[in-house]
Amino acid sequence: MERETDRNVAEFHSLTGKIRAESAALKKVMLSESEEQELGGILQDFDNTIQAQVFSTLDHLSAYQLYEWREQIDGGDDSKNGE
């Protein structure tokens, strides 16, 4: 009975050691709350920049279509391949 208990204790210590090693690895992967907020801010800024660029691009395309875009782009060339 005592040997079985010793084996169980040894197995328990082995498992807790493995758990500690895995938790240390997880700490490197997991972000802290402040890191998460910082990353969220960076992503939000990036998203805002992209949205502004898309709006600006669509606005310019609309202007080109409304105001004789062909003349603005290639000086009024009506050939199919811009030659």
C-alpha cells in the first residue's frame, strides 16, 4: 500500500511539474490586459486609416466618373488601350 502511495505521489509531482512548465509557456503566449488594450488601439487606428483611404479612393473614383474621367486620366484618348 505504501509503495502505491509513493508511486501516486511521484506521479502527482511529475504532473504538477509538467503543468508548471506548460503554464510558463502559456504566460509567454497570453497577453496582459494592458498589452491587449495597446494592441486593440493599434488595430483600431489601422482600421480607421484603411476606412479613410477607402472612402477617399471611392470619392476620387466618383469624381473621375462625374467629371470626364477620361480627360483627367489620359488626356481624352479614346483608343481601347490608351495608345
